[in-house]
Amino acid sequence: MQTVTVGPREIREAVTMREAIDAVRAGFIDLAAGEFEMPTRTALRDGRFLVMSAHHRASASAMIKTLSLNFDRVPAIAGTVVWTETGRVDSLVADAGAVTTLRTGAAVGVATDLLAPANAGRLTLIGAGGQAADQVRAVHTVRPLRELTVVDTGSHRAEVLAEQLAPELSGVQIRTATDTEAAVGDAEIVCCATPATSPLFPEQALPAQVHVNAIGAFRPTMRELPDELLANSTVIIDELEAILEESGEILHALKAGAITQDDLTELGTALTAPQAPRGERTVFKTVGVAMQDWAIARLLADKFLPRT
Ligand SMILES: NC(=O)c1ccc[n+]([C@@H]2O[C@H](COP(=O)([O-])OP(=O)(O)OC[C@H]3O[C@@H](n4cnc5c(N)ncnc54)[C@H](O)[C@@H]3O)[C@@H](O)[C@H]2O)c1
């Protein structure tokens, strides 16, 4: 019996964004089909510590993740992913920071592939922190980028990210910006990845056709998107129970009467039974669910655990 430990560099080298997207897409389909036992996550100290778990019935495998979050720290997210299966005695422990950025990017990749126009190639990313690079990599995997604009309120963060990504994005025109409203004005895809507590831009700042991904808000007190955008878009979410527990912008829009629960479609359902779009704007709102971590941990277990 052994416990195999996998660090951030090994995770990045072992799993490509394409593999992560495919694994997370399959996970969302299984989630919608009721294949997972997945309790709502435990949030301690108002979300400073999170505990998440998922059990996949068909493979009799389970994942438990613990996280600590501190947005005054770099990286903001740290912790551990543990993978176990009833069929084997070996288990795997993986760095939760790397798994989280990869699986959060992967979910955005799945949603963008489903929802963004086929020729969309102009991305505006708001928030150049720990999640940002994998947001860009995921979108670039499903919609090869022509232009990338990075916006961040923190000093030099956008520039540092632009420099980091440049070698991976040859041929892509990359610029940084400070005016968020202007930066989303001609975007074809927008990714929001901030811990903001009020909307990052007004609805009218967006073009008529755009796909928006919002990963940042994971507590009822946090919001990145305005009610009006949610009211006038096709809104796809990761999982209803988690969203109703944690998504500040969805809870705000529901309370304001801008949307009803019937306006929300889970990604796994949308993948298997595409919905008639409401207008030309689409939104993917994710708070992040344990199935996504399970999907990446399963890839790691296949690669790192001894075969039985
Ligand atoms: N949905 C999910 O599955 C998921 C997964 C991981 C992280 N998150 C959330 O995503 C958010 C970002 O995470 P991170 O690890 O990148 O955090 P981070 O602290 O590393 O980066 C956040 C960045 O956003 C910038 N920022 C803050 N407010 C801004 C604003 N109004 N406009 C532009 N930029 C702004 C900050 O300067 C910083 O660079 C957090 O709220 C985190 O909890 C969600």
C-alpha cells in the first residue's frame, strides 16, 4: 500500500488543458445523469477554508479536497486533493492549487466550446491572479485566440500575466488595459476571475453578441456580473444546488426578480440537450464543484498510481 504525492509541476507536465477539458466535460455529463454523490461544500470562516468531496458511483472512486483561501497571499488558494478507489489500496495526494486552476479553466473551456460563436477569437480577461493563465489557456484550446486584453486593478499584475503568456500565444495580439468598460466593448469572449463584490461592468458596456464566463464569486456576498446581463442572456451554471448556496450574482438577480430558477440550466444538461438561446449573449457562471477536482484527480491517478 502506498500514497503517491504529486506536486504542481508534475501535475502541469502530466495533464494538458485539452485532456482536462475532455475529462471535465465527461464529468459534467455524468453529474447531470446523477452519477455523483456530491454534498454541498463546507465553508468555514466565511469561505476562508473549504472542504469538498465527490463520489463517482460507476468507478467507485472518491475525491476529497481541502483548501485555504487568502487573497492577501500569493498564491491565494492552497491545499490538498486526496484520491481513493474501493478497488485499490494505493491512494494519491495532489497539490490542490494546481488541480483547482486546471479544473476551473477546464470548466470554462467546456462552456466556451458549447456557447461561444465558432469564430470568436477576441478575449478580454478581467483579473490577472492565480486562476488567470488557465482561463486563457482553456479558451485558447477551444477557440484559438487572435486578440487578448488583460485587465487588473492591481499594480503590474496584467503586465506580468501578459509577459508570462506571450511565449504560449504566438501570433496572438496581447495588450493590457485599466478601463474595464472599454476593454469589454469589442470582446467576443469575456472571462471574469476576480474576488469582486460588485459588478465589474454595466450590461451596456458589452457588445450585442458575446460569451461571458464568471468564475470569481463563490460567496453570496460576492458579485462580478450585473442583474441586467443575467436577465438578457442564456445562463448556464455548473450545478444548481451549489449556485443557490454560493453564487452572489445569481442570488442577487433572483432576489431582484431579474431571473427565476427556470432561467438557469446546468452545464451537463446543456451539453446533452442544448437549449434554445435567449438572445445573443451567453453567460457561464461557476462556483466550482468537487466533480471537477475528481475528474482531474482521476487523470492523475491513471498516470501516477501503480496498476493493479
Ligand atoms: N469558480 C471556481 O471554480 C473558482 C476556482 C478558483 C478560484 N475562484 C475564485 O476566482 C477569484 C480569483 O481567484 P485567484 O486565485 O485568481 O485570485 P487572486 O487573488 O490570485 O487574483 C485576483 C485578481 O483580481 C484582481 N482584481 C480584483 N478586483 C478586480 C477588479 N474589480 N477589476 C479587475 N481586477 C480585479 C486582483 O488585483 C488580482 O490580480 C477568487 O474569487 C476565487 O475564489 C473560483
